[in-house]
Amino acid sequence: VGLQPPPSITDGQRDTLRICVTKGRLGRREVQSLHQGYAALTLGRIGTSKDLMVLQRALTNRRIKDKNVRRSCAIGLGQLGRLVSGEDRVAVAKTLLDSMNKLKDPSTTNFAIISLSDLIIADVKQGKTDVVGGTKAREFLLNMAEDGKYIQRPFGALALGRVGAAITDETTVPVYGEFRSKSLEVLRNGLHSKKLDKRGRAAFATSLGIIKDMSSVKPLVEIIKNKKEDTEFRGYAALALGLIGQATRDVLNPIRSALKERRSEELRQQTATALGLLQDKDGVDLLLEELKRAKSQNVKGQVVLALAKIGDARAVDPLVELLKSKKEQDLTRALACAGLGVIGDLEWLPSL
């Protein structure tokens, strides 16, 4: 139902979903919290302004004990908030902001943070400033990334990266220009923060990639080069460079060198992904060599996807060989099959 065009859904069908979320019943049947959660997500996709209240109440209802239902409501509010506008979207933002102080589950709070960024992005795309003008959403996200709780700061960073990318550096709306500028300052500082662990700093690196901050290219390259840094963090620095998309020699060479290191599977996965994002045709031979040497399915899968992204014909025969090999795991062979489809796709916009 959630995949159907919203106008095709009847009021009766929506009522059934609403009862499922709030009362845990589907028709005459009692259902599990898993079904309640999926019903909440579905309302986020095909609901109306009436469903904003349903999800808002379910998010903060003390009778709903299951964390997954609340998490789904937090996500659903972000999805549904993109479909409404004006006062309704502001109301959703206020509900999410108010709920942050009441939610005891950190994961639900994290989903609510991302949903809040969805609402601002929807405003940006429509050329409106309802959410940032009518709520404290902007200040909240900046504070979460800069001074939030340990587990929330990475999600605050990702929210700022997503919003900053939607605003772009060509915005003519002053409030958005100031927001993006402040976001970049917070993200750049977080990249070098000693108060965050490797995963926290990795989120700030990734966010700088999402926002495509060209001034962070050099610091990210230095992180990759520094073998004293945590390998996982170095991998995400490479991923950030892949997202930024500046495929110069100064960027590609350190990433290629890091791919050759054998001490970290995570580092090899992310550097392979980065080379794919950067369309590094000169790195195809290196990726093919890694495909032969890799023992982990995770690494093999990322290398296959990178080769598919680059789209060089040199990868066809090795991928065919991988596809035919019954010694490989099924998922690895499936990825090789998909990779061949991408390389050989004749469509202007590849379907895969």
C-alpha cells in the first residue's frame, strides 16, 4: 500500500492503518509491534495532514512501549512532512523538537533529528523558510552537531550535511546562506574534534562530503595519508572525497595507496568505493588486483560496485569469471551480475 500513489488510497484504507498504529489492531486481529511500525511508515508515504496528528500522538504516547514503533513514527513524520506545507510542516517540526526532551531511546531521537532535516530540505526545494522561520529547528541542529550528546552529534552532523547540500552555495536566501555557512564551520571543527571517537569523526567527514565542501579536500587528504590515524576514520575520509568529486592526482594517489594496505578491511572497502565515485579509470587495474586478493565478501562487493560505477570494459571478463565461480558466495556472484548489467547498460540513465 505504501508504494501506491497517495490519491489512489481510500479513506477507509487510511483508517485501517491509523487504527493499526494507535491500537495495534488490523481489522479484528491483534498485531505485533512490527506491524504497527510498518503501518506508521506507510502513513508517512501515503498519509494526509490528518495523519500528522496520528503519528505525533503515537510518537509521544506512553502506552506505546515498543521502541521500533516510535522510531517508525519519527521517520514517518519526516516523510509525511515533506508532502504537506506551511503551517502543517511547521507543526511537525515543533512536534519533533518537543519530543526530543521526552524520548528516552537515543535511536528514536536520532531518527527524529534526520526527519527534522527532511522538513527543512522540503522547504528549501519549495523556496520557503517556514520551518527555519517558525521554529528553532536551525538552532537545534547546529547545537546537536556542535554540543549535543555523544551519541547524537554524528546524526546532527549528517543532518547539517544533508540540509547544506540542498541549500547549495548559490542560494539567494540570506537565512539559508547563513545556515549553510555556520553548518560548514561546525562540520569542519568536528572533523578534528578530540571529543569524538572514530565513528563520530567519520560522520563529520561524510557530512563534509555530502555538502561537497571543496575547502575540506586538503584536510581529508592529509587524514588519508596519516597512517597513525584510525583506519576506519581514514576510510570515511576517502569516502568523503569521493562524494566531493574532485578527481585530481593529489586526491586519487593517496586513496590508491590506502587501498593497497592490508591491515584494514574497512579501509579497503571505503577506498574502493571512493575510487568508484571518482570514476578513476586509471585505478581499474588496482581494483581488479584487489578483487583477486580480497577474501572478504564485503570488500569484494565494494570493489565490484566500484568497477561497475567506473564502467570500464576491462572489468567485464573478471566479473564474468566471478559470476561463474561456484566457489564464491551467492551474494558476491549476484553483485558481479549486477555490476555487469551496469557496465553493459545501454540506457542513458542506468536502471541499476
